Amino acid sequence: MMRSGAGFTVLELLVAVTVFLISTAAVWGLLAVGRADRSTTSERVGIMQTVRASLNLIKRDGLDTGFGYPGAGVQLPTGALTTLLGIPADGVAGRDVLTPVVSGHLVNPTNLNTDPRMPNSDQVTFTAVDYQFNGGQAAPISTITSSQVTLSSGTIASLGCQAGDIYLVKGNSSSAIVMMTGSSGTQTLLFGADPLNINQTSGSNGKLQNVTVPATLTRIKLTTYRLFKDGTLVRTVYNNIGGSQDQPIAYNITGVITNSGAPNVTGLQVQYIMRDGTYTFDPVAGPDNVTGDGDDTPPSLQNVRQIQVTIGGQSTAVDPRNNQPYKTTMSTTFDARNIGYDAQ
């Protein structure tokens, strides 16, 4: 008996629906994979852009380090580097010395780094003369006392001097670093008690009174990069360049802050290439690679010639394929050639 041509059988409909569902599921799976890959790519690109911007900012300050500044550094009061920068005291008796670059190996704990071999992160401090001061020229000084200097030409206003600025006072045989705390008249800068405790310009622990004329005054830039425990990478500028505050100013690098939805920084690692071509994470540590004992070598910092900075970052978003944050690690290496040319 012939079948009527009025329609499909139930079996044919079931087969057709099954084929349709299988085809739809396959297409949907391909679309899901495409979306996941696009999301992964977008997240990774975002992390890389932010980490790269952070590295470029560190490199910009690092390339300036040592510019116009004595390669052997300048003395500070004893213990000043520990107080100011939060790094361990070296094991060498006597005054601290602020060199063009100051290392801080594994000094800052971080919650985001899961590598047990390196539970803490590094920090680095750069010092250089501010080439925007007085057209790049040092200002001559006519008189120096234990707590003030008087300019022989120019005025405080014309040079743009303000309280909170850090200056290098350089004589023929000695130099000092001081923070301006006030002024007297139009040409005299005062260096009293300061929030960074670097002046101490009187008594046996003073330094400014050891500098004699002829001498000059130049403003310096003192900048530290460190990683906070919550994954915030911070640039700290210890003066008033670009601001009116007389306290250290901490700037969060754009996009690398926990509450912005941008990548968190999981690690900051700094390695130093020395004049003799050797690599080290801690130039001060001495032969035993331990900072704080008697064989420390702080003068080794003047032999740094290149600096390599590595930053790890992760997103707040989670990769659905492994339930882990998207991560990346990037490095940059730059010359510290100014350290090799001592300021005259």
C-alpha cells in the first residue's frame, strides 16, 4: 500500500531534529571557543599594556639616574636610608651614603606572589639632578652656614625654589643633601627640621657646615619604585616637583591599582649588571649575599652600569578554562651610564 505524500513520519522528524540540534551545538561550541579566545586575548593585551606602561615609567626615571650627581654618592645622617626608604641597614659603620641608585632586594612582602622562592618583592631608588632647574645650570652660592645658604645670583622666586625641594649643595671638597624648609629675603634658603630627617645641619652629626665656598646649588630628583602588599605598584617622589606639598608624594601608576579593575602587580624584581659584567640582585650584600653584616659593600652601587626590571601582573578577571587569573611577566633593561661619569 502506497504512503500518502501529505507529510513526514515521526521517525523522520526525530532524525531531522536530532541532526539540527547536533549542528546547532557544534556551531554554538565553536562560537563559545571564539568568544573565550577573544576574551583571553583582550585580557592578556590589557595586562601587557599596563605592565609595559609601568616598565616605561621606571625606565624613564632609571635612564636619568646619576645625571649631574656624584657617582660615589653623598653622605646622609646615619640610618637615614633605612628610615627614608625602608631598606635594611648595611653592616658598615658610619654615615649612610645616597648613591645614584639604591637597591632594596626582597624588602617588601606581597600577597599576590605565590612563588615560595621569592615571597617578597624588590624596590629601587633613583637619584639625579633635576635638569629643569635653572636651565640645567647649578646656581652659585655666596655664603654657607650650618643651616642655610645664600645665592650669589638669581633669586629664590626666579629659580622656582620652594619648601620641600631637595638640593645638592656642592663645594670643591665636600657635598651635602638638604631639604629646603623656608626662606629669608629673596636669596637665602633655610634648612631646618624636615619631614624626611635628612638635614641635621648642626652639631657633630651635621654635614652642611663642612661645605665651603665656592659652592653651587642644584635641585635633585629622588624617586623610589616599590610594590605594596596588596599588589599596588607605587612611584614615590620625595620632593615638591610638580606639587605644593612638603611631604613625600606617592603616585599610583595609572591602571595598576587593585580597585580599578586593572591588573594587579604580582612581583617587582630588579637585577643589576655591574661594571665588570657580573649580574647581581643585591650589590650591597657582599661576598656572603646577606645584607646587614660586616662584609656589606655599599660602594659597589657606584659600579652599576645596567638595570633590568621585571614586573609580573595579573587581571582581576578569571580564565574560565583553568579558573586562574590571566597573568603575564615582562622585563626591560636600560643603561645607567650616567653613574660612570662623575659630576664635575
